[in-house]
Amino acid sequence: MWSKIYDNAKGLNLFIIYYRFMCKTFKLSWSLGFVVVIFTGFCFAGNRAYASIFSMFKTKDYQGIIDRYGSSYLTLAYNELIILSEAYKIQKNYDKQIKILKHLDLKKPNYYKIHLAIADASKAKVYEAITAGEDYKMYQQSLSDAVEYYRSAINLNPKDISPYQSLMTMYKDQENVPEGLALTKTMLAQFGETPNIVTDLCEWTSKFGLVAQTQKACLRASELSPSDAKPLVHMALSIRDSGELEKFQTEIFKIYQRFPNSEDVIDLVGAVHIENKDYINAEKALIKNKNSKLESSRINLATAFYENEKFEEALNYFSESCPIVNEERRKLLRYFESRLRRLEINGMDNMAFKFQKELNSCRATPVVITASNKVRSSHFSEGIRLPSNARDLEGKTLLEKRSSYERSKEKKNQIPLKVPAPVPTGDIPE
């Protein structure tokens, strides 16, 4: 309050000095001098206000900007509103940021960067709430708003890849296969065959069950990104999902020879060995992933330790893995509960007691609030795999048939939203 009073007094003093200077120097009448001073003063004050808010932003006084200018945002110029919106963003006050951005949209209608910023803020608001453990159902409208504004930004400036990428991230987080595939095809037509876009096409066609299209897309993605194992992994998974298990195993071992250190490939190789009850080779492969955060890899390695009768190692690795395994926690617990019973049947009471103690400890370990949150926006359709007889049809036909297929299925569990790292502060929109 005192700083504002001081600023006002200082401003009044400057006004009087300037008024006397103009009248004396240019020999103006008092009335004409008053008009000139008022006009030039407005221009000077506007520049001074912008310089003040900009200097506060440069010194990272974000809360100071909010305290001084937040309540009077209707009087701010366009550039000042941009800085105020960035201050709200950095302070993670997304509701106020969105309010300022929508006011900016009134000043400069249909500017794609403003729509992109509104979409980013809406998405960040939801992700922040989920990470804090809040009920996602309260934020479904914000998810819908984010999608709407991303699409609007794309329509307003189809040559900027940023809104496409942000929208694609949302579709991946929610495993929204139809929308993800459709957006990838749009990006392919707009930007051509970039490694990331073709890899996305490979992934989405694999999840959609389009075997022939997956192989073509994944081979092309592998050509564009020869050091990336993921396109070949997706191709192998599409072969597996088509029912050709022997061919899948042959392909995954070929990929393993080419990418012996890829966590995803090692995980699949270990899973194949476990499926074939070859636990010795499963352990040899999966030991490379011992420190991996891949949940399936940790469960598979713990399984290999146990089946190779390395009970202490299995127990220690189970204990170490429990806090890391969140989405697959139930699977991990079920497996070791069944192994506990086997130990009891075989009379290994001491080891069974140790397993029971670790099981109780694991059950009491809280699940980390990240990807395990069950979230699904009503705006999205649920991503599914289509039946085998639809795999070789065109994507458009599959999308048309999808609704009837869904009606024949039982209602599925909600799809998890994988929360990414906090949205970083970007450049101020122009």
C-alpha cells in the first residue's frame, strides 16, 4: 500500500514539474499546456508501466507482478497482459492465467499462439491436480477445453507443429488410439516423413491391429531412426497380436541381436524365455535390466530369480521393486502370494515367513500418484484393439466399425492418464 502511495505522489510531482516546463519553454497558455501535458503524459505513463512490469518479470518477481497488476488487468495493454499471464503460469495459478489469456483473445481474436497457451494451461491444470491426488472427474471440462483449443490452434496455423505435438501427447497419455492415428496421418500429410511422425504411425497402427500397415510403417521408421529399437518392437508386437507366436519369437531374438542393450527389447526377450519356462536364460537376459524402472521387467526378473530357486535374491528384488511397481502392483503381489503358498507346501517355513513379511510390507506401501491414476475424459473415445478379422482393412473403415464393436464389448476400466513432467515455462507469446 505504502509503495503505491509513494508511486502516486512521485507521479504527481513529476506531472507538476513537466507541466511548468512545457508552459515556460514553449510559451503555452495554461489551458493549452494542460492538454499537451495530459496527452504526452499518457504516452509516457504507458511506456513506463510496461517498463516497470517487464523489469519485474526480468528479476523474477512474479508474485509482485500479480499483486500489483492482477486486480487491474482490464486497464493493461496487450504486452502487459502477456507478462501477467506468464506470471500466473509460473506461479501455477492456471485459472487466473486462462482468464487473462481469454481476455487477450478478445483484444487479438483468433491468434493461434493465444489458443495454444490456453490449451497448455488447461492441460497443466488437470495434470497438476492429478499429481496432487485430486479427483480427476472435476477436471473433465478442462481436458475437453485443452483439446478444443489445440485443435483451434492447428486450424488457425496448420504449419506450426507445436499444437500437433501437444495434442499427440494427450492422446498418448490416454491411449486414445483412433484419435492418435487420425492426428498422425494429418501430421504426415502436413509435415512429411519425419522420424517422430513415422514412429508414431508405427505405434498407432500396431495398437490398432493393422498388421500389414504396421510392418510397412515400422520398417520405414527404423530406416529413418536406425538407432531406435522401438519401431521394430512395435512391429514384433503386432505380429504377436496377430497370433503368429513363433514368428514373433524369431523376430524378437533378431531384434535382440541388433539392440542388446535396449530395455524394451530385453524385457520382451525375458518374457519369451519365461513363457517357454527357460528361466536360466530369462535371468541372463533380464539381469541387464536389474536397475530398470520398467515394471514388467522387474516382475519378470523377480520371477526368474524365484524359479531358479534363488529365493533370497528373489525376496530382496521383490522388496526393492515394490515401491517402483505401481501400475502392476497387483500382479506382483498375486505372483508372490502364490509362491508363498508353494514354499509352505514344500515345508520351507522360514523362507515362507520372510516372504509373508515382505508381502505385508508391500501391501502397506502407497501407490505413487502418477500413471496409476485412473483417468479418462468424457471427450475421448476409449482406445481398443479391434478383432483379428478387421486388421487388414483401411483405417477409415475401422474407425466407422469401431462404435458397433464397442457396443458388443463389456464396459472396460478407465484408462490411466500418464502424467508427464511439469510443463516448463516457454517463451512469451508474441
